[in-house]
Amino acid sequence: MLQEQINHSSDIKELRNENYVVEVKGNLLLIHDVPYLNSKKELLNGTVVSTVPSLKPNDHVVSFIGEAPCDCNGTLMRNLINNSNKRNLGSGIVVDHMFSHKPTPLYPTYYDKMTTYVKILSNQAQKIYPKATAQTGRVIEFNLEGSVLHYSDTNSARSEIDAINQKLSGLKVGIIGLGGTGSYILDKVAKTLVQEIHLFDGDIFKQHNAFRAPSATTKSIIDQGHFKVDYLANLYGNMHKFIVPHAKYLNEQNLGLLNGLDFVFIAIDKGSVKRLIFDKLEKLNLPFIDCGLGIERKGNELMGIVRTTLSTPKHREHVYKGIISFVDDDDDEYSSNIQIADLNDLNALFAVLKWKKYYGFLNDLTSELHSTYSINVNTIFNGDAA
């Protein structure tokens, strides 16, 4: 049974949602971290195993991986243990015992079946070790063929949005500029099922970058002088398998690196380079989002605008109506690089939300191609509806 099949079984979902450590291998359902006692009254953890041949249990027995369980007096639980013959059940699962506890009527669900056996074992353990529990919430890493993640997205499974998540699967996404905004875009995109995430930036990750990027790094890592893309690829590579760093600035000579992508986020402020990128992406017939963050001082306060602009193969003209600057203006207020983490994150959030709307992950009633959030009046202005 694959991960997708688990999600169709409400009782198995319920086990996982109640923080039991659930794993499925082949046609076997396992609950790990089940506390029990041995003959010395020592607290141990074992694994309860059941076959899952159908949507409802068709037998009352389970297998167990661990020592022979005993009650709180150190007496073997003979009424529970059917036999203690080591068996190989396949899928790399070797069990030590078979348990038999037959109710009338038979267990209606796998949830009832598995929790009954867990409680029989853990109740004895809790008489000596009151805090012992099988509901540890530990995450079991899985290696499904073709998965882009290192471990299961139990958050989506709990919310029952796995089918919606699939709308983003297979996409090859580029993020150009991994400063404040681009790094927060990566933070969101790395938690999706996109096939590949390509990072483009030639900057070194310096101390000031740590204050406008997600997560928290150490001073020693900053002092090592990693490229931004390498530092972030390593960090988010803990979750997503296919993050590809390109430690270079895009220019006329290397724009071919964008070939093969499906969608691109642009989070840079150099207008002349931005125009080159726009032209290349339009020739490739690719959709993209350009992010803008303009902050200025007003007395002892900051004010400004957060901009999100979507360009699609069907709608390009709006990006050339003056909402985006393609000029390198060193005297511009933005050149002072006023950025703070919350506004970088907000800029990234608007961009990722628009991206998810474009692919039907989120509902989109207005289909705006351009929007600005004005900080001081707390208002979002939409423009250029598709």
C-alpha cells in the first residue's frame, strides 16, 4: 500500500492524526513506539503489525516486534501471546510474536484493532511508568519511488488536501534572486511537490542577509562565506530532494539556464537585468511572477508598497505600463536596500499565493495580474484582470 493509499483510509488517517507512529510497508500496517514491559519490568518500545488486505479487518490477530511482553508483575502475558515464532512477513519486516485478542463482534476498523492491542500493552507499562505512551508523533521517513520529499507530508494528509497538492507536482520552478524575498519564496515552494527548484544568485550569504531570511543560522556558518544559493539549498534540502543551486548572476551569456523550467519567480531589483530575463522568459513562453518591494523612511517610520505582478503567455502587455522599472537608478530609494524580514516574507507570500492561484491550487475569483499592498493604509489594490 503506497502513501496515497493510506490517505484514502479514514481509520489509518485517524491513527496518524492522533500522533501514533504509523508506517505502511507493502500490505502491512505498523505502529511503532508502543511501550511495554519485559520480565524485568523494564520499559521497552515495540511495534504492532497487522496485514491490511482490505478496507476493513478480516481477522483479529496481529504480530509484534520486540521481546515477549509481560504485565506489571513481570508475568508473561500468555492470554495475549498466541505464539512466539519469528517470521518474515516480507517488505523487510521480521516479527517475533503473534498476538490474539478476539472481540465480539470483530474489530470494525483498523483503528479499533490497532489501538486495542496498543492499549493492552501500554496499560501495563503505564502502571509502572505513567508517562509511557505510544502517541509520540514521531515522523517515519519514507522513500516512495518518485517522491520529491524526504518525509511524508502529514500536514496535507491531516487536512485532506493531497489531491490539491498534486496540482503543483512535476513543475520545475526557478527563483531568481535569493535575498530576503527570494529566500522566503523558497521556504514556501520547498514545502510543495514541485519536481525541481532552481536557485539563481551570485551573492555570498553575509551577516546582514541573516536578518532578512527565514530560519536562523550561526555566526560560524556566516563566516564561512557560502553562496546564498548553496547555503539555502543545503538548508531546504533537508526537506526537498531536488533543489539545484546556480551560484551566478544571470546575464546575456547564461540565460540558457532558464531553459526547461515551467515557472519562474523574479526577486531582484536591477532593472536592466530584469528586462533581459523578461525577454528570455517570454521567448520561452513561460509564466512568471515579478516581485517588488519599495520602502522609504517617513520621519522615524517606514512606509512603502509590496508589489506582485504575474505575466502569462496570454497576458504580457500590462508589465510594460510603467508598473515595473527596467532602469538601473542608483539614486532610487530602493537602492538604499531598506528591507526587513516581515515585508520580505509578505512579498514572498503574495507571490506564492498568486502562483498557487495560477495553477488552481487556490481559488481565484478576480484573476488579477497585478496587485500592490500599501503598508500605511493597509490596503491591497488589484489591477489588470486576466
